[in-house]
Amino acid sequence: MVECRCTNCGRLLRIRDEYAGRWGRCNYCQARVLAPARAPSEFIHKVYKDMDNRGTRLTDLTDAQTHWTLLRTTGRVEAGLVAVFPRMIDAREALLGVDCIHVAEDSGCLIATEPIVFGHYELNDGSHEAVICAEGLQPVHFEQAVRSFTRHRGKPRFQRALTVHRSVNA
Ligand SMILES: [Zn+2]
């Protein structure tokens, strides 16, 4: 069974699987209704809130410079990707091409469900830099970022793949 609401009368309709994804008539008001193609549970995406963020956001150039300075002085090595985009929307969309980055429903801000450093911010010349990096950046997220940054025509400024992947328990 799949369930959906009639778009005309709003009543809950229970539809046999063989009619999923097909047009039919509402039992109550006879309006034409398109039954969902799959069970509704498969359509439910997790809704993220701002408090779900596990990452460190870089929201302006000062944040970013502080981060790079900190890395230099501590000698830590991060895998990651930095690229420059002409528009803010491109930088944001590029970041959203990575599985662990989402839009928080409540704040509209980007959140990360992994402990990564990420964000986008305006540079002095008005272009926008997007960053994703972490000591333990997962190869899959690195590769998604490379593809997504390229797809959104980011000009790469820094790119370092992870050579040693740390175990979660290390
Ligand atoms: Zn109806």
C-alpha cells in the first residue's frame, strides 16, 4: 500500500501497490490524483537542523585565515580542497555536492554531519572561496568535492588527497 493525500479534498488515500505511480480517482471527491511511485517512507529525507552541525564552519575570510595560520603553527596536515567561484551560490551548491553537507532547515545555513572544516566566504575581490578539509576527511567526500567543485566551475587553489586514512578508533 502507498498513502497520499488527495490534492483536491485533502483526504488520506490508501492505494494498492499496483496503482503506485499511476493516475487514479479520489474515492471521496473523484478528483484525478497521481499516486506516489513508491512507499512514502522512501521519500522521507532526514531533515537537518542547525544543531546537527558537527563541522567547523568558516563563514568569512578572517575565519579561514585563522584556520590556515593555526594549521601552519601546529604542523597539522589536512586533506582538502579550496576553490574560487565567481558567485556565492556556486560555492554553496558546490559544497552541497558532498554527501555530508546539508542545508539546515531552521537556519538555512550549511551544516556538516562529519567533523570537517567547511564553508564559503567572500574574498577581497568579490569572488567566493569554498573550502572543505579535515585531518580525517573521508576519501569518498574528498572525491565528491573534487567532482562537485569542478562541475560548478571552481578554480582550484589547493587540493590534497588523503594518503593515510585514520581508523575511527585510533
Ligand atoms: Zn479527493
